Amino acid sequence: MSPPLSAGTVTQRTLITLLISVAGGGVAALLNLPAAWLMGGALAVAIAALAGVKVMLPNWLRDLTFVLTGLSMGAAVARDSLALMVQWPVTLAAMAVELVLIISLTGLLLRKMFGLDRGTAYLSSFPGHLSFVMSIAAAGMGDSRQIIIIQVIRILILTICVPIGAMFLPLGQYEGAPAAPPMDLVTLAVVAVACCVVGFIFTRLKIPAGYALGAMATSISAKFAGLFEGTMPPVLLTGIFILIGALIGSRFNGITRDEFKKAALGGLAGTALTVAICTVVTFAVAPFVDMPFGQIWLGLSPGALEGMGALGIALGFDTAFIAAHHVTRLLFLTFAIPVVAMVVREKELP
């Protein structure tokens, strides 16, 4: 086990990571790309990590990023989005079908075309719940390094492709109530503290993505209950996008270029198949619900909760819908992952 890093080293690497994220986001903003600070930051930090730069976000800053993401999703919710909840069972059913297709077909693709063993292939195919997936890999199933690379490629590609797709595809936009003015600092501080407390409780209860889900549940519930009004201040929202970009990109830290090359082709192919399945399911369900195509796609997308939630805010979609579907996806995966793992183990027994 490597010795713990000194406080000075942690601070230096964190500042470098954030500066790279700011630079990448700034370039993307100058190019007028959608969700520029998020997409540009994630790509820049990922490239820097693969080039050998020691990037990182300390655990406390990672958890703060999750809290701020959940808070911002709640602040972006429009109360009239409650009227659309009657349509959610249709899209939730579509999500269940989509997850079965993604896990089975992506796992099969990685096995048959890229020669991965069953454990590596199917653990790489799960669209989310990364910490749970890696805990099973650490227990001896599959190649943990290849699994993490393929999973991180999926998250990064989705973060990049969704904003680019928004430039060329008729994704639509949620037409809710006019945006409220930003929250005052006192309200923001009170809501943030409440989000931190509930996020901490969720984490202690071992709930997946506890800080993000706790903050999201707190802020959305408070917004629907009328306990606060207003949205996140634009400057703070930009800062959150920079942090999320840095978080996504920093997941490539410690991955060598050789390891990346070995797993990249399978990761890209698996991500392409996953995106294709999500898109086909979205097209299939879109005629049955009165929502923008892009909003349905983000709700059903196999990306990370924090990344897809932030993209929903940046692209102007109903964050209550996106949040509910990603929470449900995590719930489905909580039951699906151990079941698939047991089936894989049985098939691998002589």
C-alpha cells in the first residue's frame, strides 16, 4: 500500500486538476458548445490524466460536489413538473426493458467480439452503480482494471456526446414556468446545510450515491413543498459544472496509456451499443409521452447521476423527471448486479 499523500501534495494536485477543468471548460465556452464548462472540463482533465498528470479531487471535495449537484437539481425543478408524473410509469417501464437489453447485449458483445471473460464482460456492461460493481470485482470476479476503464469511458463519452448531440439533434426543451431569480445567500446556505446533513445520513445508511441522492431528495422535496424559491446563482452553477467535469476526468487517474489502449476499443464499442439501445428505447417511448426527446433520453441514459443531472440543468430539461429515473435505475441495478454476478459465477464453475 502506498503511503498517504501529504496535505501539500493533495492541495497541489487538486488545484492543478481544477485549473485544467477551468481551462477546458473555458475553451469549450469560447466555442459556444452546450454544457461547455462540464464537457470541456471533463475532457481536459481526462486527457491530462492519460498524459501522466497526477489529477485528483480529495474525498471531501468529491462529496461536496455531489451535494452541490443534488442541491442544484432541486433548485432547477419547476413545480408544474408534478403534473407530468402521470406519464412516468411509461418511461420507467421502458427503463426496465432498456436495462435488460443493455446488460445482456453489451455483455455478449464484450465476450464474443473482444474476448473478455464473463465476469469482466458483464460487470463492465452495468450502466451505473460503479462502487457496487467494483466491490464485486475486488472480491475476485473479472479484471478490475479493465472494468473500471470501460466504465469510465462510458461516463466520459456520454458527458461529451450529449452536448454535441444537442447541437445537431432536435432534443427539444422543457417548457415549464419561467425561471425564478437566483436564491439569496441566506436561503442557499440553509438549504445547503440541510442537503449536507441528509446526504451524510444517506451515506451512513449505505445508500448508493448517498450525498448526491440525499441532497437531491432534500432540495426537490423542499422546492415542491414551497419551503424555498429561486435557482442556483449562475456563477455557483458554473463552478459546480467545473467540479463535476474535474470529478469525471479524474477517474482516469492512475490508468496508463497501455491499459487504456487495451480496454478502449471494447469500452467504445460497449458505450456505442449502450447509447444505441437507449436511443432506440427513447424513440419507441416518445410517442406515448408529452416530453422533449432529449429529456426522455437523459432520463433513460446510462450515465452517472451527477453528470446527467448537471447536463439536464445545462440543457434546460425537467430535473425532477431526470432525477427520479436515475434513482430508479440505481434501485434496479442494486437488485440486478448481485443476481447477474451469481449467474456468472455458476456458469464459470467447472
